[in-house]
Amino acid sequence: MMPHARPQQFTRRRVLQVAGAGVALAAVPSVAAASTSSSPNNALSNTLTVRALPSARTTELDRTQNSLSATELRSTGFYLPAATALNIVVHQGSAVPSLVIGAPDADARPEFKASREYPLRLGRNTITDGGGGVVYLKLIGDTGQAKVSIGSQAQPMPYFVLGRTGEAEFQDQLDQRTTPYVEFVSPHAILTVERASALTFRAENHTALLSTYEEVIAIEDATSGYDGSAPEHARLVHPYYLVGYPSAITGVGAYATHGHMSFPPPIQDRMLTVEGLRTRGWGIYHELGHQHQQITYKPSSLTEVTVNIYSLAVNAVFAMKYGQQPRLHAPDAKTGLTPWQSAPGKLRSPGVDYGKTFDPYEKLVMFEQLRLAFGDGFWPSLHKLVRVERPYASDYTDEVLRLRNLVVLCSRTAGHDLSDFFRAWGVPVDADAIAQLAALHLTPPAADPSTIRE
């Protein structure tokens, strides 16, 4: 077993601040509110109500300045068999939603890999989807709600809702409901997996599992400065969506994209077990981190680096709480050195180049030095600064500008000129960055952050 860091390296203050003391756990409407309802001919089995939410892909991305969106899908707990005509009634006086069939990436058939969206109209609708799949509703707007009755052609799935479903009840559902998919829902997350995966890990305490997801999300949200102190700093109105996909893609493991994160079977033990999520869940935290990254200071070369600011925040808390191995104190298999031992000796060396000199975890030491130098509020404050000012619009491919933004925004957040710190790490600091920092009359910090060791 790899040695743990010294206990004093992860303080109680660190746990409370990073875990997001004051970050509200108010439920987002990931689940459509349901009440049993039947028509005289028993054609309809459930009536659901969903309220309109702003677009995750436009309104919310503009507010958060993030690079990837959360999901716009609203969980219903139903599955539609392939090529089955489904009756849907949108009741009078409602806003009009869309019906969405298929969890994204959950179907191994290429033609049904993406979800299919069907606009509805007031009154009776009949929808037939060739692939079948999990049934969702979607309602984008500033106001209003929809009341929708889903026909009995849709089958109830095994469906665990945190705080609503008991473990014995869920185990009965797994035995009695044989749909190809199973869904888990908490206030800020939806998990959809194949039945086989759910059965493999059915002995888990699912209340503990989903509660742990809420912990992970709260820590990453706190790192993003979602503290509710102003409307722009509220938590996302949509949930994060984790999908188990059935077969690996060559050269690709788990990944994140707009609307969801996908996890193949080899790592679903970390997705679907309490122990895995609490002690070996870095890959889960990492993909969730992609949905927290802000685009302004994220050049493509750092996409897989700054994402781990969020992973490391979870790791730090879970190291204390659940005994997880502190990632930057884990020895490299080849060198036997931890990132904290190997990276600092390379600073200010001739030809040092941040992109080439350091491995991915050594690169993360640079960002951790900034947190240690300027406090646990550093990253939340940077996120909030960007949301308030939205200071640098740019083309997604502009690597030079985004690296410059990183230097300038970190300096503004610290209240000091950090150009020397970034040069020590081999990050380019161009003339425009120097001019911006000079105009702000920032001075170097009294103590050099590059000398910090943990």
C-alpha cells in the first residue's frame, strides 16, 4: 500500500472550506414530480409535472463561463421498448415539452448512440422510436411547467431516488422489473447504467452511494465558487449526468462531453460502489471536473491538467474522511518519487517548459502551490471573478490568449504579479501579459510561491 501523507497536510480547515460549507444542497429538478393517474381505458399510467428551466447549453454556459454543460434531460423512471408506439398526453394549460428517448452513449448500436428528441404538442401524441430506450422529458424556458401523462406502453425501470426509495424496495424492483437499464437519482445527479452493471453491484448501500455523489459534487461546486452569494454564483439549475456505456471505445476510457459523462464497464466499480467512489474514484471526480472547467483560461494544452484542480479538492477531503491516498503524495511507479518530490527540482532549470518538462501530476503541483500560497478561497475567487466580469472572450483555439489569461487572472485573484512564478514553471509570459499586469500596478508576492513544498 502506498504511504499516506502526514495528517497535518490536510487540515480540518481545508476539509470544511473545500467541502463547501455554505454551499446549499437544495434539490434541482432532475426528477419529474409524479402522481399515479389512469384513464378509463388504462392507456395512461403516470402523470408527471416538470417545470421549465433555462437552457444548459446557452443560458447556463453563459452564466457560468464553463466549457461543458450539464444535462437538460429530466428523469421519468420509464423505459420504452423498441418500435413501440407510446401515447403521451400534454395537458391543457401546460407549457409544451419534448420527449427524449435513449440515454446518451448507453446503446451499443451506433445508430442509437445519441438520444432522440421528439417535440410534443398539447393533447395526445403518439411517438414510436426504432431503438427504444430510457424515457426523458425536456422543457427549456424561463417560466411555466408541463403536466404530462405517459402511456402504459412505457415500462417502469428499477429506479432509486435518494431520500425516497428504500433499499428493500429497490431490491424488489431489480427482481421484478427487467428493463435493460436502471437509473439512480439524487438532487444533483442522474446515473443510468445497464441492468447487468446494476446487478453486479446490487449489494451496495445505494443511499450511501448517492449521498457520496452529493459530497463529491458539493466539493467541486464549492471549488467553482458556487456559493449562492449572487445569482451568477448559484449552483447549476440542471443535474450532472453519469452514464455507463456498454462497450469500450478504442483508445478512450471515461470521457465528458456536453450534457453527460460516460464510463465503460472496466471502471464502473468506482462508479457504482461506495468503497470505489470514496477511495478510488479519481476518474469520476476527473470527468465531473470537466463540467466545472471555465473556458476563459483553459487552453487545449491544459484541458487535462486544470480539470484536476477539482479532482484534487475531492481527493484532499476524502483522504481525511475515507482514507483515500493523497494523489500528489503517491510515488511514481518508475521513479519512486511523489509529484511533490520530483516537480520542484525542475523549476527554473535551463529550458524548463511546462508543457514538456513535467508529467500530468507534476503539472498539478503548480496549481496546488497557488492554493497553498493564497488560501483555499483562491480557486473559488478566480471562478467568481470570471463569472462577474467575463473578461476575455476568445476563439476556442487561441492557445496563446488563454495561457495569457491564466497568468493575468491568477495574478488578479492573488492580488500580486505572478509572472515570475509562472516563468519558474516554464509557462510563457508574453509582452501583453506583462503590460496588463503593469497597468494593474500589481507587485510580486513577498514570498515566492514556487518555493512552497507540502
